[in-house]
Amino acid sequence: MRIGQRQYHLRHLRKVSVHRHCLFPEAASPTLGASHHFSVPEFAVPKIEVYSTAVCPYCVSAKNLLKSKGLEWSEVRIDIDPAQRDLMLARSGGRRTVPQIFINDQHVGGFDDLVAADRSGKLAELLGSAA
């Protein structure tokens, strides 16, 4: 091994050691012991339901908006299960169009209503109510 290669090797070992101490604090300090752990705060995840059909451009747009905000949702396909359509009609107050979006069991409406809620700040309030 040449001198330049050895210096690189030593620098690499130091970096690995530093990273190891950052990732595994028990290895950095024997006084911490096995009882030391990192706590990760828990966040309430909003329950988002999107009633949709297979071919629906507004459904796709609504899901893209939710995706752009980093949200997850459950999709209920009413074209496959007629019972789900009846449930959507009951929950939405008789609205027949898709998508019908619910956040934490509160009816938001369709895609236009979702966009309006996003622009007015109501969507953030609805999502924050899960916390």
C-alpha cells in the first residue's frame, strides 16, 4: 500500500467510525447502556376516503392533489360494489358524482370542493384535526 492510499484508508476508517458513533450511541459511550433509546414522536394520520370509479378524470386529479401533499387515502370503487355506491349516497347527502371525499369521516365534497378547501385553508384544518 502506498502512502497516499494509506492516508485515504485511514480517513475512510475515521469517517466510518464517526458515522457508527452517530448511528449507534451505545458504541460511542459505554455509560449509555442498553436502556438508551431514541424516541420518535407519533403523529395522528388523517383518515381519508375517496369514493371513485375506474374512469374518472376528476378522481385522478383529486388523488394527485392528495399525493402532492404527501397524504395517503383509501379508495372505494363504487363501480365494482353497488353497496358502496349506496353508502356513498347516504354519507354525502345524496350526491351522485365522483369523487366524493371524506376526511376523518367529515364530507369534503368532490374535486372542486377539495381544491377550494385547499385554497381557503380549510383542508389544512381538516387534516390538523386528526392530531
